[in-house]
Amino acid sequence: MAVSFLIYFVVGILAGIVGGLLGTGGCALMMPVIRFGFHFDPAIAVGTTLTAVVFTAGSGAVQHIRMGNVHKETAYLTGYSGVLGVIIGSIVFAYIKNYGALIDLIIGIAFILVSVRMLYEGLVVMPAQARMAAVQGGQGREGVQVPPPAGMPGSPASKTILGSVIGFLTGIIGLGGGYALVPSYLYLFKAPMKLAIGTSMASFIWMALVGSIFKLAEHVVNIPVAVTLGIGAAIGAVYGAKLVAKFKPATLKILFGALFLYVSLKYILIYFGIAI
């Protein structure tokens, strides 16, 4: 038993490091590990992961608020509307929690989106940004910097709708912070990366907290495992953030994009009775 919890703790640390490196949170790694590595029931895997993420989202939100990386208006709008979405999604989850194969299929589809996003950024977006920076440097524009937007564009209505949708998905599949909010802030609202990650953390903590309360009430949380994973992930996230400068972001995106593509196929194929 003690060895198992040591493994959960290590998994949490690794998940936190990955989340810190990629800005996606640790849930995208924790969930498939406990689902397939420890053979958790699909519903228990969702509830336990979402509860564990409360630790990382909470610590991350506090750090980013202190660093000034949170757009407060956006965090309020997406956070509050996200709570409403989580409540609705959690009610839906209560009806499907006994249909493990269906939960696996839904999560598999969600992981396809994760992998496609990472592969696209690693293979297309980041190389293009590097080429653009090189061209600007070759045109004698040294020292000329374009300041990032001071805030986060986007109407209150669009941010409220986004929060509701992400919250609904979080209530069902336990994913939503860096997995969905960060790319939404980046691509829909053209936010700077640091602001996108910080605002995501500050918004998602409320979704994760309310979602975990519902999962506890629905008896789909292994509390000791969730706490162990959460503490490990909170520690790992600190080191992940420090390691960002030591790796090429594009390489990391490609590697983990390929990994999550495999995870998505594993989830989807198991629905059809095929193990890979």
C-alpha cells in the first residue's frame, strides 16, 4: 500500500512538471495513468483527477495573481460562468457515470483535441514565429519590440459563453484548465501567453473546486489518491515552470502531442474492445 502511494506521489510530481512545462495542467497526464496504469474505473479516474487538480490550480492561481499574470475581468467572467457549466455538466455526469465505456470514448475524443493542438503548435505555429523573428532581426529592427496587449480582448458575452462551455466539459470529463482555456485565450482572444496561463489558473480553480465537490457527492473520488496526486503535482509544477527555459518549446509540444495522440487512441479503441 505504501509503495502504491509513493508511485501516486511520483506520478503527481511528473504530471506537475509536464503541466508547468506545457501550461496545460497536470490532469492530462494523471488521468490516463491512473485509468490504464492502475486500472481505475473510468468515472473514478475522472473524479479523482479533478479533485487532485484543485491543489495545482489553487497554488498556480495564487502564484500568477502575485506575478500580475491574471486579467481579473476575464477570470471573473469565465470563472463564474464556468461554475454554472460545471454544475450542469456534473448533473449530466451523474447519469452516465455507470457507463464506463462511454466515458472512455468522450475522454478519448477530448484527448485528440489536446494532441492536435500540441502537434499544430510544435510543427506549425512555433517554427513560423521563429522564422518571423529571424526576418525581423535581419531587417535591422534590433531593439524594436512590439509590446503585448495590455489586457485581454474579447467581449464579456464571449468570455461568459466560453466559461460555460469549458465548465460543462469539466463537469463531464474532468479536463478544462490549461487543456481548453489556455488555447481559447490565445487563439480566440489573442492574449499573451503568460496572461493566458495565469488567467486560466485563476478561472479554473473555481470550476475544479465545484466539480470536485459534485464528484465527492457522487462517490466517484478516491480521496487518498487524489490528495497524494495533488500534493505531488503542486510540487512538480514549481519545477516545471523553472525548466521551461531549458527545453525547446516546439520539441516538447511535438513529443507530448504524439504521446497524447496515443492516449486518445487507447481511450477510443478500448470503447470498441481493442487494447493497444
